[in-house]
Amino acid sequence: MRVDYFTAAPGVVRAMYALEGYLNKEAAGADKLPKRLLELVKIRASQLNHCAYCLDMHTKDARAIGETEQRIYALSAWRETPFFDARERAALSWTEALTRLTEGLVTEEVFEEVRVHFSDRELSDLTLAIATINAWNRFGVAFAPDVGSYQPA
């Protein structure tokens, strides 16, 4: 690891964990965003950002909660597969648009597509989940933590 930011800047880590705490307690679960959907979003953003640590973590977490190998393997080509339903596709499209902001992908069409499948609250929570994984990806890419040691709780 280039920088042990957990030790060097514990306030940063507390702030990031506060976001995760909200997402785990308030945004995910019964009558909220499914944990499997959130893991797909985390994996897809991490693929786009080339964050090896987060890819290792979230593919393991996804498998631990019942996600299939087939869907995980096909996630980078989700548009070309029949493995994802319309709601998941909308979330993945939103993830790509928000992760690649400089490409101008947050179009009215993409917004309308995701809006059909998510309430205002869900869309706000989904957007926070995407923003949070993008922030974690920046730490993972910048500071290169050791990949492979993560184990799901």
C-alpha cells in the first residue's frame, strides 16, 4: 500500500464509513434498494475505474449474498446479455453515466430511464451509492492497497 490512509487520516475513513453506514442502514434492505443491486453497481463502477481492490471486495461480497458467477462475469458487457432485468439495466446505465461524468452521459434519456424504475428516495440513495463507490475507488487506485486478502463478513 502506498499510503495507509486508515492510520494517516482516520477522519477521512470515519467520513467514508458514515456514508457506508447510511447506505447499509437506510438505503439497502427490505422495501429499499436490494443489496445485490448495490453490489452490481459497486462492481460496475469499480470496473470502469480500474480499482482492483474494490473489484476483489465487491465480487466476493456479491457472491456471499447469492449473486451468480455468470452475472458477475458478464457485468462488463451487461448491455449484450439477457442476465439483467430492466431495473438493473437502468441502475447500471445510471452508474456508468455518473462514473464517467466527463463523457456527458447524464442525459435526459438516461435520467428518464432510471426514473421509471426508482422512487425519488431510491434514486437519491442509488446516486449516493454510486458517488460513494467512486470515492472508494479513488482511494483504492491512488493508494494501491494489497488485493486479494479481503474476506466478506
